[in-house]
Amino acid sequence: MKVIVERLSKFMRKTWRIGADDPAKVVHCLKVGLALSLVSIFYYMRPLYDGVGGNAMWAIMTVVVVFESNVGATFSKCLNRVVATILAGSLGIAVHWVATQSGKAEIFVIGFSVFLFAFAATYSRFVPSFKARFDYGAIIFILTFSLVSVGGYRVDKLVDMAQQRLSTIAIGTSICIIITVFFCPIWAGTQLHRLVQRNFVKLADSLDGCVEEYFKKKDVLKNENEDEETNMKLQGFKCVLNSKGTEESMANLARWEPAHGSFNFRHPWQQYVKIGAAMRRCAYCLENLSICMSYETEVPDQAKKHFGEACLKLSSASSKILRELADMMNNTRKSSKMDFLVFDMNSAVQELRETLKSVPVESNKPKEEVPNNKGDRTMSMSLHEVLPVATLVSLLIENAAR
Amino acid sequence: MKVIVERLSKFMRKTWRIGADDPAKVVHCLKVGLALSLVSIFYYMRPLYDGVGGNAMWAIMTVVVVFESNVGATFSKCLNRVVATILAGSLGIAVHWVATQSGKAEIFVIGFSVFLFAFAATYSRFVPSFKARFDYGAIIFILTFSLVSVGGYRVDKLVDMAQQRLSTIAIGTSICIIITVFFCPIWAGTQLHRLVQRNFVKLADSLDGCVEEYFKKKDVLKNENEDEETNMKLQGFKCVLNSKGTEESMANLARWEPAHGSFNFRHPWQQYVKIGAAMRRCAYCLENLSICMSYETEVPDQAKKHFGEACLKLSSASSKILRELADMMNNTRKSSKMDFLVFDMNSAVQELRETLKSVPVESNKPKEEVPNNKGDRTMSMSLHEVLPVATLVSLLIENAAR
């Protein structure tokens, strides 16, 4: 008994936390409730109900299925639904007409056409470029087509039914669109923008954290709480690694959205995907860096001390650039400090190179252990190579945004 | 005009290729057509149609929405649909009863309960552990609940309607399940198994390719065709990087599947996800290796020659292990050669280490360029560190599979 209560309370706390961390989710839930209550008015009011001939069910269904948490997704689903319904509906009526003309073969004409169109529409869902935008439309197409052409076999006033159904779907979609856009809208574009910006900060944090951790003196004890926090920061790059799917779908959805905030209609959302890819390349380097950290025991303190300063300088220069990029994204304009920071980083790289050259002269014994540390350097190097890419791409987007 | 025809033919070729590459997709499309044709029999046969009281539409809808390309997904959707419908239906009838008892407040009771349950169900979709398994169920719950409780306001024989609707859904789901399982079933588990196995081979190919490319002599000219093929192989690790999402969803779906082929019902599918994670860590190393390849101009031939042999030996040993792992997965049993191969790899690592030690004595001038090459070594090293993880995990699964 006690175990169950404990589990339940733990689950409730976790659930509560999801809402507390992101109030937008709670707002979305409220909006779904509101939309459903609004649409059910069609059932309560006699004239409205009779007006759509008892087909009010379709309005409810549309709201439930179409309502998504961000504006882009709702728009794309609404558009898909309406277009696919019209297309499939008129095609269904045409097939039905052909079938009735053909007399005895009616059932076979209908059956064969259902088979054929279901096959074609399902097949089209496997074409990647089609799937990304019209996946939902294909399902609705199959559904409407079979309902109209097969259902027409039993219903007499087919055109009336199709018209009523279409008007209920129109009512459902318009309620959805009004509520998503005018009540605390959640834009896919804004979310994507914030995600990318947050990822820049996370990368900077974990770069700083990793390199510091590596060169930290072992004997300094920290309290546990702080340690956990640094660990959280260190793992930040993992989020960057995992955000590929989210970024791509967001960029896909953001295309559907009208101009909002500082974003125009044809904002170059695909650039965000490219920035994301560049960031993931940085994150790969960090991953390798953190693998190197687990070798730590092999590296003597002397070597560490030798490289420490230069490495720290390079990493702090790099992370400053990342932070500046995040800031730039926040203000949507080019930063004047950027050139200066890049220059800073390049000189740090140069310095590290010099330090590396002087190694064999200074300390001769830890030869086999040094490479490990150099691996670290190589990674910082490759990180540094990747950075300009990120800079370039984000400059591009900054220009395009104006 | 010509441009349009050209584009269309290009698109058709691409579309054709999707089917030719993976006949399972075509089979799936045929199955959808078959299921729809079967279910429309309910419209054609008078006694069947009257038996479900004109609700045959729901059977068609169920088939269209529930039918997925692999067995696991279809099972999970069917189960979600049936359970959510029963749950929401009975709850809706209960709310409707309460509402009719409360007299004048009927509309408000119904409206408020719709708002409340829609809010709760939408919120539950944000809980990750819930979403992974019951996302579809939550949507169906909202849909059915609002249809029953709101729709009940206008329909007199609510229980009859609910029962008919449930029976049509049962008919739809059973048709789906019968067709997915008995006509050329496509198992999510088998697909996952093959995906992981293919990824092992791809990793091995691109490891071989990368290291060979790096140490290849420049002046040997190859014909273009061959070059493209190696390039394809080199990029193999990118597939491994991108397959995270697929693996996770497949493992999630495979849980729903009954025993099939050499897999039991409680096959440890989560192990595949872990193997996938280990493979991705290997792929990160390869990514860094390929970044190093772009530095190539900096490295003198002498250094390359010095390290070449040992590096090639290590990489071929590693890739042999990867291929052996793929083979092991294919036969679902432990390989006797494994220990031998791991020993081989370890000795290759040792050899490379020796080569590295001897560097400063042998060649004194290219000091600053060597690190780059050493970076390569470090990566091979870290790759080698990661490998035992993969080995371990896959041994685990091999044991569990028996």
C-alpha cells in the first residue's frame, strides 16, 4: 500500500514538474479543452445541429486530430486535411458516378478503385520529400476516398453528405486555427530559434567544463551539490547530439507559419538545420574529449601543467565565441565583437601550437603519455576548425534575417 | 513542356527505386489495399450492414488509421484503440448519465467534463514514458469521450450506439491484425536486428576506408567509378549517426510483438538500443578521423610512412572484429574466433604504441606535424576503447537470446 502511494506521489511530482518547467505545455492543454468545448456548442444548439445535418461529429473529430501544440503543425495539418478531403471527395464522387453507370459491375469498379488508390496513396507515403509535408494528407485521402466511394453505395444523397461533411471540417479547422493563433500562440519558429540558441550556450558550458575538469587539480575537494551541477553542464553536449530530429521537424513546420515577431514568412529556416549540423560536429569533438578524460590516470601532472594554460585559454576563447553567437541570435543582428573574438581564438591556437613545439626540449621522459594530451589538443584544433563553419552559417542567417 | 516531362520521369524513377530497393514497402501497400477491400464488404452485404446499424464507417476508419507497416506498430495501435475506446466510452456514458440526472445543468456538466478530460489526456501526452507507448491511445480517448458524452446529448439509444461502434472497431482491428500477421508479416524486431547488423558492417567499411584513404599514396590514379564507391563506403558511419531515432522507436514497437523467428516474446530489445549507442560512439571517432583527413596537406610523407603500417594493422583488426560481430548477430550465437580477434587487436595497439615511442629518435624534424597523425592514433585508440563496450553488450544479448 505504502509503496503504491509513494510511487504515485513520485509520478505526480514528475508530472507536475513537466508543466512547471514549460508552462507552454499547460497552455496547450487548456487550449485543447477550450477548442473542444467551443466545437461542442454545435451539438447543444438546435439550429446549428440541424444546419449540418447531424454531421457535427466531424467537427469534433477534426479538432481532436488536427490540434497540435505549435502553430506550424496545426496549419499544416489543417491544410492537409482540407485539401485531401476536397480532392478525395470529388474523386470518390466521380468513381461512384462511373460505378453506377456500369450497372452490374458496380461493386467491382468501386472495390478495384479503392484498392488502387489506397495502394498509390500508401506508396506515396514512402517518398521522403512527400512524407515530410503531406503524410497526414495521404492518410486523410485514403480515409475520405474509401468513405465516399464505398459509403456512396448505401447513401442516396451523396453530394449533400459530402457538402455537409466538408462544411463541418471547415468549421473544425477554423476553430483550431483561430485558437492556436490568437490565444497565446506557440510558434514552431520561435521554439526552433530558442532551441538553437540554448544549444550554443550548452556547448560553451560543456566545453569550458570539460577542459577545466581535465586540468583541475585532484586534491581540491568540492561539495557534492556543486559537483552535480558541473556534471549537468558537462553533459550539455549530449542534448546537442540528440536534438537533430527536433530541429528538422521544427524547421519543416516553421515553413508553414505566417510572419510573427521578428521572423518573416520566408525566413530561411533551413539555415537553422545547417547550424544544428555544425553544432553537432562540435559536439562530436566534445564527446571524444570526454572519452579522453576517462584516460586521465595515464597523463602525468607535468604534461598537464605544460599544456594547461594554453588549452584553457583556447577553450575559453572558443566558448566565448559560442556565447557571443548565442547572444547574436538573441538580438538577431551581427555583433561587432565577433571579429575580435575570432582573432583572440586564432592567437590562442597559435600559442598552443608554440607550446606543443617546445615539448621535447623541456620534458623528455613522459613521451608516450603526451600524445594522449595531444589528442586533446587535436580535438580542440578540430573544434576550432569547425567553429568558423558555425560562424559562417550564422552570419549568413543574420544577414538574411534583416 | 520538355522540362516538365523530364522532371516527372526523374521523379518516377526515384519513386520506382524506393520500391525496388525495399520490396517490403510495396507489399505493405498491397496489404493496405487488401484490408480496405475486405472491410468494404460490410457495405456491400445487406445483412452485415444492417447488423452494425449503419456504423460500418467506423470499421473503414479503423483500418485506415491503424494499419502500419510493421506488426509491432499495428499491434500497439490496435490495443491502444480498443482499450481507449472502451475506457472513454464507459466514462462518457457515466458522465452522460450524471448530466441527465442533474436536470437543467446538463450542458454545463457535459461541457466541463469534456474540458477537464481533454485537458488531462492532452497533458498526459507530454509525459515521456507515457507518450512512448500510449500516445495514440490518448488521442482516441479524447475523441471517443467527447463524441460519446457530447453526442449523447442528441442520440437516444446511447448504449446501443456505443456497442455497435465498438463491434465495428473490433471488426476493423481484427482484419488489420490478421492481415499484418498472416500475409508476409514485417516484424519490427527483425528490421531492428538487421539495421544493427548492417550498421556494424558499415562501420567496419568506413573505418577501413578512412584509414586506407589517409595513408594512400597520392599518385596512384583510380577510375572515377571506383572512387565513388569508396566515397559511399566512407560515408557509411553517417548512417550510423542518424539511426538513433529509428532504433529507439523500433525497439519500442518490437516489445509488442509475439514470438517470431528466432526471437522470443521477451527478447531484450533494449540491448539493441545500447549497442546502437556504443556504435554511435565509434562513429563519433570516425567523424573526427575524417575531419583529420582534411588536414592531410600538413602531414609529411615520412611521418605517414612511419605510422602507416601499424595504423593499418590496427584498423583492419578493429574492422575484423566489427565484421565478426555482424556475423555473430546474423547467426545469433557466440563466435569462437572473437577472443582471438580481440587479442589480435590488442597486440596491434601495442605495436602502434611502440612505433609511437620510437618517433623522436628516428625523425627529428617533422615534430609539429606529427601530432596530427598522433591525433589519428588517439582516435584509433579511443575507438579501440569503445569496442570492448560493443563486444560486451552484444555478448550479453547473445547470451540472453538463447
